[in-house]
Amino acid sequence: MHSKTLPAPVSGLPLARLCVEFALDKKALDPLVLDLQAISTITDYLVICSAQSEPQLKAIANGVMKMLKDEHGRPPYAVDGFPASQWIVIDYGDVMMHIFHEHKRGVYALEELWSDAPQIAMPKA
């Protein structure tokens, strides 16, 4: 009997980078990572990206969750929101990912809310 061995679960900045990488695989727009370690106890890293449609929003969320679970043994603690709300939050504890419809991202303005958090350089699509 063969069993697939998963690597040790990924966390912290490497997890945030994987969230961005897997979101970009689904054509996410304008991904960014904010380092909240010194300013909040909610999470260590906030990942924010945008989608152009509700189906794409769902595809990004499902893609990130599937890849992190299948390839890195890291299912989310919680998921909130749904495509019709145009905002999905995936909570990994030390990383919280927000996927917005591009028209809603500016309404909630998380980048402004957390403007004192350092931004981690990420690859662009």
C-alpha cells in the first residue's frame, strides 16, 4: 500500500506567498501581502487580491484552498463569504486571505485600513 507523504504544513510568509501564487494561477488581479505581525494579533499576514467576476472569485478561492490542502496539507480554519457577496475571506490563522470583486475592493479599502502595515513585495501576474 502506497501513501502520499505531505510536506510539513506551510505557514507564515511562505504560506502568504503560496496564496498569491495560487491566486495568480486563476488570474487574480493586484495581489498584495501586508505584514501585520507588529501591529495586530488578528493574523500575521493579510493577502488581498481581486477578481473580475463572481465565477472568477469562486475559482480563485477554490483553487487556493485545493492547492494548499492537496500540496501542502493546509486546509483553512474557516471560510466566509460567497461569490454573490463579492468578497470571500479564507482564514489560515497566521494568514488571512481576502478575495474581492474588483469593484468592491475599493469600497472596503483594506489597504487603507492597514496602511501602517509594511507591504511585502510579490510577483505580478
